Amino acid sequence: MKKVSVLISGILAMVLMYPLFLFPQTASADNISAVIDFDTEQESTYERGFRGLNNPLQKGAISFLDDDFIEALKDANTGWSRYGSGTVVGDYNWKLGEPDDEYIAQYRLSSHMYEFVDYRRYVIAKGKEHFKDFYESARLTGTKIIVTVNTFTETPKAVGDLAKYVKDNHIDVEYWQLGNEPYFLNYIGDAGVRPKFYNGANDYLNKAKAFNDEIKQNLPDAKTLIYYAPNPEHATNATIKNYPAPFWDGISFHQYRGNGSTVAEAVVNTNQALAEWEDRIAEYERQSWNGVPMVIPEYGVSTGGMLEGTLYHGIFIAESVLQATKYSNIKFMGGFRAYGGLVTPGNPRFDEAEDAFQDGQSVDTTGWDFDSYSLAPALALKIIDHAINNGNSLWATTVTGGATVNTATGTLPALYAQAYKGDNGINYVTIVNKSDQAHDVAVQEDGNPVTASLTKTYVTSTDPGALNTDSARNTVSIQVSSTSNPVTVPPYSVMRVEWDAERAPEVLPTRLTHAQVTDSGEVTLKWWPLEGVSTYRILYGTSPGTYTDSIVVNNASEYAIAGLANGSTYYFAVYPETSSSVLSNEMSADLTAPAAPVIVKAYPKRNGEIGVEWKTVPKATGYKVKVGTAPGVYTSWIDVGNVAGHKLTGLTNGTTHYVAVSAYNGIGESGNSDELSAIPRSNLPYAPNNLRFQKVDSNSVKLTWDPSYVEVMYDGFEDGSMTDTVKNNVNDLDTVWSVENGTFSIEDHPTRANAKVLQSGASGEHLAVSGNSGWVNYDIEAKFESTDWNQFGGVVARYDSVTDSYYRLIASAYDCSGNYSSTDKYIKLQKVINGNPTGSDLICEPTSHSKMKLRLQVSGSKLSAFLDNVIVGEATDNALSQGQYGVISKNQTTLFDRVAVYKTNTPQGTYHVYRSTVPYPGPGTLVATVNSAPYYEYTDTGLTPGTQYYYRVYAENDQGMSNDYSNIVPVKL
């Protein structure tokens, strides 16, 4: 909560830009004149920390506690951070602190599945991403917390345990969002394209209520949000409004609008979205209730559109945010993101994280140099955030004069302005100029020109589509200068004008976040560091609100208080030494050992792994997981820290392991929890996905599902051999590569330390295959690169060694007409019969990538080609029905890394169909066991018309039953 003055940084900027102060910019006769006036008699307030950022660090190797990342959030004056940011929440197991492979399998028909697979490797490589790490990051940056819970693949009980963890650790959460974009990802669209976790708005609400109830059972004062569709007039929202028993405390929605075939057209359409923004806010209120609290965590131009990442992207969000601050019921608003926006790695170091994962290691990435920079929208938003998040008061502001800009239906004033009253004694006027014309703007307070010394901070470009890229990082940059009044506002700009208002800065309270018993007679306190404050005073005593002792702390935001009496409860508060009237919140610490935790479950994962989960307890600062192969005899234990789950690895498949958990703090360790057991398996199936239904008659329904794919093989070649690493014990997998043509060798990567690759020969054709000749449907992917793109490299599927026939997905130096290019490459899907390409390319698309990951999916006659998890194209061909996978290269040295294959491990397994009349907790009544052809369907009969039913399906093979179940499908005949 960095609400103390930015005046010092402004003064520093003035000194650095001394020449600009000698020669301030003056008005030009060619500029358009306008007046901005704010009325200090019309003052209103908004939520402190109003503007924040999404924090999707699961997508990369940067961790929550990375020093540069934390400094970037502090420098941007971020008001809040979101845990479970965006789509990545849908595969996340908060207890294990990682994307869960079982959850990922449910996204088989979504483009997100293999993105999630990559993210999972990054998270595991950097040692997980636990809520405790996110919380510490929020403390260090002084940001509030919004939690988005995984309502798609987690259970309500698991989310309830997160609420208990929050309560046990005295964590303040502003709002709990029940899922992320359920309207988009899950129930608007074809079930064959997206995972169908919800079958309409009522189904979403019925299921979300179970999560709401679990949260509030643990945290009665928690405030929950449900999601509205992005178009406020969508039928989904009307359905939500008419829900018979609303249980939520507010609403969330996202907006991504404004695109076109050209930048100019996209700008016009984005202006139209700005013209409609306040009407949309009003419509959302009409579709809920008057004064409904709103949280808008995501906002921007159309994803993937002409303006994404441009300066105008920032202009659009900035003006929308300024408008939103006028609405007291809009509590928080985002727009753009921290990772991949404010902090964009020039070197994301995915390969190094991948290497660590392949080696089975976790690495501390906080010391890695990611060579980061900021995209243009992030810079534009930094400018307004320093005004918005340095206070919570604004003044009614009007703009007179100025140019206009075109919208799709008319025009809009080019200028938008909003004045803010800073807690730091600074007045701010924020200005957005959407036009290509400079303006000379007279800034007035209560009708009188502002005569104080002014500083303006801004971003601008003559091109609304200006981008910051890795090779051109400062196309858009923040500029600072002194200015006279009128203020020259350049074209396509976001500006903050500020001056000393000659009122005393308001010192705000810090927030006490931790009071942990860390040793005998010792409690460690942590609190938000306040900008400009170096000395704090800690107050404490043995009665609430009564403090008999104090300690002064210099240059720190945490402190361990020793000499306390064990067995006693102490109460603590903190304040800046310069202002004793601004006391923090009070926290207490009981200097006794914690109680034993309640172990919730121990369950088999795959390849020598067991998952263990428990409910946390008050006073605990950490937990120990104990394991052995005999009841009550624990031969090893691991200190896992202050978390609620852990994945044990390196265990023996097929052996029963017994586990228990204890809690500890500085006073001592609790007794053990109850004991549970689990048997790690090598070939445990995933639950099926895409469960769907079709009405047969008034009493019957036909259920259909798809088998999920597991990673059956990967080879990173780290062991120096061409022997595949078999996963999930696929017994029909040939584990040794067969070199059919040319040569391959295992070599050190030329630039990455301790990394090995499969390297092809430089001339001629080189083909190596593995797998089984009888395989039909699977996905084959490989990462590869080449330093001499002379012809092609890629992957092979359905290889027939007898006829030398196969499908190949390659990156080629030859274009779609067969002409060589020394600079461009083309992704091609080709059919090879008897060793020769046959007919024209099935797919041919250009690419600018030099290092890439290609994936070829073969499913029946359908062939799908992917480049770096993005689909390139699809084709239909039935010439080749089965065969091995492989890698191929021709006339160039190609380096292959991490070859992986995915297929079902229950091609003719057993499926258990359960039915219930409530979605949770389930599973309900077993109504069928399906273990014969056609395997993936069942018709349930004898149903009662008008009764609400819910179905879910588990998978089973010779190793056991899946831990989780399919998506839950509602049926009402």
C-alpha cells in the first residue's frame, strides 16, 4: 500500500531532466485548445488500491519472490494482486502448489491442454508456487489480495480448506471469485471444442454455490463473486439475475473489445467501446441489483487483435479505468497483467526451466536474470496508477473544447480527464488524448488556473499502434518534464500532471500480515513496508488493544520479538514512528504448540508418487509429512513448510506407503495426524473428459465421454542414450530409438549448460523412430532448432517400416511452391509413401520462428498440426492408419530436445458411471460399469421426469481407478 508521496521521485526526475526545466515546453499556435476544470466541492471516494494487476506467474520461470518482479510491482504502485490469475486457475491444485496432471487431462479438447503441460513443468522446476509465496509477495509490495478459486477441477472441500488456511494464517482477502470466465471457456460454445464443465448459467450457479458455502463456512465474512458474461445484455446474465436464491456478494466480468482489419479500423472500434463503457456499467447493475459491488479483474482490447500490446491498448484501458473510479460500487479494476506486460522477460529462460524439469531438479530462479522490459500498455497504466493508488478521493472533472475522434457510430471527445486528491499532499490531473493532434490544455481548479509548479509524466507516439518489443524496447517510454500552464498534451498520449497542493501528507497505517511463533518465547511480525517510512514502532501486550511494551524497528518490515512468555497470548500492532495515530490492524499470537492437523487424503499419483493433503491448523508455521512402508513406522519425513499438501516422489510403485502429518511452530511439534495409506502406480488412468448427454426419451439419457490422454513417453536425452523414458508403464512401447536413415548422436547443447540434445547428421535424410507399429491415435511433439536451415526438421507419425510411409510435420526452408528461402520458414504437413512425399502439402503455413515445438495429432483420419501450442491447421487423410512416431531431419543439423508422446492408457478399460441429485460432494450411486464395446457410452433408463440429476465418470485399468472424475453433467428430462 504505497500511498506515501511520489514527490521525491518527481523531484529526482526534475533534476535528471534539468535542461527541460530551463526550457519548458510552450504552447503552439498549431495545437488545439482545451480547458480541464475540477471542482473541489464535488469530492467523492473510491476503494483504496483500486487499480491492480493479474499475476499469472504459472506461465513462466519467474517466481513470486523474484526481487526484480517485486520491485516492478512496487514501482508501478500496484493496488492489488490476483491469486489464480486467468485461465491458468483451471488446472491448479492449490494444495500441491502446481498444475495437476489429472486436472490438465480434462482439457483434452481445449487448446489450453498443452500450454498447461508446459506451465506445469516450469512451476515444478522452480520449486512450486504456493499460496504462502504469493502472500509474501503481496506483503512486500503492499498489495491487497483477490483470490480466484478453481471451480472447474478442484472440489468445494479443497477450496473450503483454502479458506481455512486463510483464516488460520490471518490473511486478508478482499474478494473470492468463483471460477474464471465460466461463460467463455466452459458453457458458451461447442462441447466438442471446449471442456464443458457447465451446461449453462444455472448449472454454473448451482455448482458454484457449493464452493461459496464451503468458503463461508470457514470464513463467515468472506465476500464472493460470480461471473457475468462479457456482454451485459447476454442471456446468461438475465438467467443469473433470475436465479431464485442469490448467494453471492458481488459480480465480476471481463471486457476485451476493439478490433479491426487495420490499426485505424481497430482504433475506431475501440473508441466505440469507450463510448459505450459507462452504459455497460449501468447495464451490469440493471442485470443484478442497485449498487452491486463489481470487480473487473481483466480488461483490454480484443485478445490477439490489431491493438494488443500497443500504445492505444494502454490508452483504452487508462480511460476506461479513469471512468470506472467514479463508480463507488466498482471496487477494483485490472487491465493488462504483471507477467508478460509490466514484466516481460526478454529471456524467459523456458529452456533452462525445462532442463531442470528433465533432470528432476528444482531450482531457485529468483537469482536468474530475465532481462525484462515493459510493454506499452503497462507504461501507460503506471502513469495513472500513481495518481489513483496514492489516494482514494477524486474531484468532479470536466473537459471543455478539444478535438473529437471517430467511433463506429459517431464521434467522441479526444480528451478525457480526471482529477485525484493524493494522500501524499499532491494533486493529480490524469489526461488521455485519443487523437493525432496535440492539445494545449489549461488546467483549472474551481474555475481558476493552477499556478503551482507543474510536472507532467506521460507516454506518447504519433502511431497509435506503437509497440515495445524485445528488439525495440523504448518505442514507447515514460517521459517526465516540467510544464507551464496551459499544458501541452501530445498526440496519442496518457499523461499525469501533478503539483504540490501545500497540504500536509496523510500518513496511512501499515497492514500487519504475520504474527508467527518462530522460537521459544519468540514471535516474528511482518507488515507492509510503507514508501518513505524507515522507522516503525511495534506495540504489544497480553490483552487486546492494551499495549504495555514497544520496540522501535529501523529499516525493516519484519522483526522477531524475543523474551515473551511461553503459554501466553500476545497482541500486536505497528505504526510509523512519525505518526502514532495511524495504528495498524491488531494480530495475536498464542505461544503454545499447534494441534495435530487433520489429514484429508493420501492418493496414488503416477511413477512413484503419492499426493498427501490435510487441513491446516491455527498457530502452525509449518508441517512435516512422514512416510513408511509399515503402519505407524515412518522411516523418513520432510519439512514442507506452511502449506496444506505435498507430493511425495521417488517411491516404489506397487508398495503400500503409510503417511501421517504433524504441525509445528517455534514452541514445538504436534502429535501426528491419523494415518492414511496409498500405493503409487505406474499406469494409473486419468478420468475421462468431455462427458456429454443426449436425451433418448422422457425417461432415458445417453451419456458419451472421451478417454483422456496421458504422457506415455518423453525423452530429453539427459541420460546420454537413445532410450525413451517410459511413463505410465505402457507395455506396448518400444523403448529404444531405431535409426532408419542417416545418423543421430547425443550431444551437449551448444549454449545451455548441462543440457543434452539428439543431434541429426548435417547432410542427407535422417529418420529415427520409436513406439509401436500398432499405435493408431496419439500425439507426438518435439522441441527442436537448427543453426543452418537448409531444408527441414520435424516429427513423424504412423511410420510403417515395411513401406517407408508416414506423415511428417516439418519446419521447412522451402515455401509452399517449393522455392528455397534463406530467411523464411514454413510449417508443412506432408504424406510420405514409399519414401517420397505424395501430392501437395496437406498443410503449409509460414512462420518466423527459429526455435519451435511442433506437435502432430493423429486421430482416425483427422490430422492436426500445432506450432508452439497454437494450431496451424487440420487435414483429413486415411491413407495411413497406424504406426510408430519419430523425428526427421534433412540436409541440416537439427537439435531435438524433449520428444513426448501422449495417448490413452485405457483404450479398452473400465468406466464407472455415477449418478446423484446434487453436484457435490458426490459421487452418488454407481449406476453402471462399462467394460465392453463401445466402451465410451452408456444409456441410463428409468429416470423421473423433472428431477435434476448429475453424472460423473471414473476410469479404471489394471492399475486401479482414477483419482478424479470427469466433468459433472447435469440432466433434467
